[in-house]
Amino acid sequence: MPIAFRLRAEGFFYGDSEGSVKDDRTTATALRCKECGRTGELTAAYVCDFCFGPLEVVYDMERIAARVSRESIAAGPPSLWRYRDFLPCAPDDPTAGLPTGMTPLLRAPRLGEALGLKDVWIKNDAANPTHSFKDRVVSVALQKAKELGFTTAACASTGNLANSVAAHASAHGLDSYVFVPADLEEQKIVATAVYGTTLLAVGGTYDDVNRLCMELASDRPWAFVNVNVRPYYSEGSKTLAYEVAEQLGWTLPDRCIVPIASGSLYTKIRRGFDELVETGLVDEPGRRPIMNGAQAAGCGPVAAAYEAGLDFVAPVHPTTIAKSLAIGNPADGVFALEAAHTTGGGIDAVSEEEIVEGIELLAKTTGIFTETAGGVTTAVLTKLARRGDIDPGERVVVYITGDGLKTLDAVASRVERHPIEPTVSSFEDAIGESRLIA
Ligand SMILES: *Cc1c(COP(=O)(O)O)cnc(C)c1O
Ligand SMILES: [Zn+2]
């Protein structure tokens, strides 16, 4: 077991010396170990003291069912806090901070037509405040961090999480420290530093950065959103299930295509759908969306395990343009495999070329420019459609998790320019048009 886990386990109560927060704002009741099932208080902890397994939040589902209705949600704020009864925390003022969520779900008839599908939808999460789905997990993590008494937020990131933590910390007036690999692209560094965070450029890979953060989290009273408050952070992803169901008139899609980095988003969307059925908000007992996971072949450890029929994930060294998905040792990989099997879905990997084609296909058929992660999901949609895995009438939701302006380099070399002189004849020559008036 890595030393960082031991250190963490010994420093269990940082930020919450009082123990758990038992108030009426949340229906969450405990943290539970996903391996051995032991439960503990709702503190800043992420590994089981007993077996070092990952922890997750458990809820009083009956209490949620008694509290929520379609009407109570509709009367809530136009942000993810409308689903606060399903979350481990809730702000007193839901308009505080950066408004996150309630991003557009749009029909994509031209994309569907290109692939022989009749009912394709795009969930465009690039429409969040810092242009990626990470705003959801960060909103929830920082709200919980504040409730636990933290005044400083931190994270290890390769880009999207850095942007989001820096921005949300500013909005809440929290101090923040963001750790990134030193060779990160300039635009991501600028788009993070501008919020006034303390940006640490670490000489090493993302895995080195992450290990450093685990060590720092063990003896500093800071909320590392993807380390010591990770169980709360990952709950934010469930809102991508609630929103889609609400936007579809409280019905479930037939199939979802979701990108996988650590596997948290994918497994939590599936959990979100389960909770909607369990609490009666969606009246489709027994039915669940088929969950398809999407990875880049250059970093596809979960897809490789699925393909090989394994129930464990062997770590890989990432080499892909889909950097926001480039986690070689995914924390929730085995849970993602389980979700793929039990929902009748699967996990596919696509090549670098297919990712770029996915970005272009989405842009040309829907008007949405996605970062490489959305190229991965669009390419997996294409692959499944060509393979005949999708019934043409199925209602398919493709999750687009980030904005194309974040990864311009991926498509920059494919841009066709027509250099012309500022004259009509030069223009006509360039596009092969003859003069109408001689
Ligand atoms: C982080 C991220 C994901 C998925 O992350 P998980 O670790 O699997 O939850 C997907 N898309 C984008 C753009 C991301 O930044
Ligand atoms: Zn355990």
C-alpha cells in the first residue's frame, strides 16, 4: 500500500474536528467503503481505515423519496442545486458561487442521419461556467468543503479541474492551490492563473502531481477536491443523470455514451438513473439506460480490460490527444466494468484519427465544437452505429463534457485556409467561380 494512503488514514479528521455534520440540509447519512462495506462519519476522508478501499456517500433513500417531487425540483434554482436532496451538501443560498448545470440537452437530427439513427441527443456540458463538466463536481466538493470548515481548496489537474477549482474558489472567496504538470499547455495555465489561484507547476507527470497532492493532503487542512473530499466531489456527476431525465420529461434515455477517465462520471451517471427510479421520480421500474463508456485507445485501460473480459484494470502509460481523459490508473475502473456489464453496455476505445473525426462530425452536424473528450464520445457513437449495436429507433444521449477551445491544437492542422488578395478576382480565382459580369 502506498505510503500516502497510510498517512491519509492517520490524518483522518482534518477540517472536521467535531465529527460529522448532522444537519437537516442533507439526506446523506454516512461514508461507506466500496470494498468492505464498513461505514463512517461524513468527514474529509477518502479511503477506508480498515482496508484502504475507496469511500462513497450513502443516503437515506426513503427520506429523499419523501422530500422530492417533480414539482419541488421544478421550483428549485436553475442550477444543479435543484437536485440538492440527492447531494451530500446544500448551500443556504443556492445562488452563491458560480451557477453550474442545467446545460442544454439538444436533439441532433443531422448527426443521427449521418449515422442512420433517428433519436440522437447531445448533452452539452461545455456550457458550464468554465466550459467543462468539472464545474459540477467542483461545485459540490467546495460546498461540502465549506460545510466541513475548510477555507482553502486545492487539486491536482491536467487542465479542466484546475480551471474549475480556481474559478469556483474565487467565487466563494476561498484560497486555492492548483498543482499541474509543468509542461501543461500555456492556455490552460493562463486560464487557471487568471482567477488569482496559487499555481504550482510541478516538474513531473500527472501521476507525480497526484502523488504529491496525496502526501500534502495528509497533513494540511486543505480540501483537495480530488483527494480528501473526493467522495463528495464525485456525487456532483449524478446531476448529469437527473438533468437529462428531467429534460426528457422525466423519462430515461435508452442508451448513454459517456467518456471515461477515472470512471467516476460514468459510474455516477448510472447511479443517478437508479436513484430516480428508486425514488419514483421516473416511473419506469425495471428499465435502465444501456451505458456505453468511451476511451481513447492511447489511454484505454478500462476498454482493454472490458475487451479482454477481465474484472480488473491494468494501468497504462497514456499517450493521447484526449488529455482530459488521460488517467492511466483509473480509480473507478473496476466499477465502470461492472456498470458496463450490468447495463448491457460496453466500453470502447477509439484511435487518435477517430477522435479528430468525431470532433469534426459533431461540429459539422450540430454546430457544437467539443474538446477531444467529446471527440471520443462522438467517435464511439459512430463506431457503435456502424457496428449495428444501436437500434435505429433508440433514444441515445451523447455526453459532451468540454469545449473545443480548450484543445484547439487537436484540429488546428486540419483547418483549410483560402489566402486571397483583397480583390474580387482573387476571391473568384480562389473558389473557382467565374465572373458573372465581364
Ligand atoms: C474529467 C473529465 C471527464 C471524466 O472524468 P472521470 O474521471 O471519468 O469522472 C470527462 N470529460 C472531461 C472533459 C473531463 O475533464
Ligand atoms: Zn474497507
